[in-house]
Amino acid sequence: MSRVLIGTVGYHNLRDYSLGPKLLPKLTAMDWPPSVVIEEMNWGPIAIVQNLESLPEPYDRIIFVSSRACGRLAGSITLRRWVGGLPPDKDLQDRISEAVTGVISIDNLLIVGEHFKVWPREVFLVDVEPGREEMGEAFTPEVEAAIPEVLRMVESLAANDVSSLDGLVEMRGDNIDEQTKSVRPDG
């Protein structure tokens, strides 16, 4: 049976940007086979890389759950497949510097992991467009309404063959900023 890691990424107490950490209890309460591990992954990309490198047996699939601001309507869900690639050296160094200083960013995590070659062949991201960035515990109504579908998508990704997934968007590290800008109405 394939080993699967479901990782939640995001800040605490930052409303919609807290999607990953706030879904952790819901995810851990679900019925998973022993081959599925669920972890909060807010402890920095370098530490995550080191942890993945130290595993006696690597994961076959990693599924990240996070908010990701791309300019879509708040509550919009996108299923992405990480296909690799790295930004130019200066951008890579900037992302590694941010990672070392504690910036929590799914984009940085993916790129730093790619640089250190820790990702398995299958890496997915279920991301939700957050509303306005502000402090607080509660989600906006749009993000709250998206939660059942996010959980369904994660459960499906963890259990099924993903070769025929509909609506899958490729995510590349060598043009990650352009991908974000291309969907922003002001970009």
C-alpha cells in the first residue's frame, strides 16, 4: 500500500490564511488507513526537508492543504499537481532566506523541497483562495462553505488513483510567480 502524507500549511489565528492548521483536527478525526499520515507542516521548509530526508521509507504521495492567494473569488478551490522546476538562482536564494526566517508559504515549501529533491513523484496541493488578510479565528463565509469539498478532495486524493482527476492544474517552480500573477485581476 502507498504511503501518503497529508500536510497542513498556514498561519494560526489569521482567518482564512489559517485553513491548513484549522483543518488539522477535522483531518485527523477522519478514518484513514495506517498508510496515511497527517501532520501540521508549519515548522519551516528547511526542517521539513530534513525530516523527509531522515525517513527510513519515503512517502509515495504528499497532499498539502493550504490557503493560497491568487486573485480568484474567495472560497475558490484549486487542485494542483506539483511538476517541479526551480526559479532563477536569486529567487531561489530569496525563498530559502524566507524559509530560514520563519515565513510560512506553501510556494516556498514546494520550491525548497524541490531544490533539495525530497518530493516523491506525486505531490498535490488542495488550495483555497482566502478572503482579506486579517486576524481572527473564524473563516469568512466563502471559505467556510468550501471546507466540505476540500475534505472530500483530500480524502479522494489519499485513497485513489489520480491519473484521471478532472480540473487538475500543473504547478511549476520555475514560473510560480507568473502563475499567481496570471490569475490575479490586478496583476
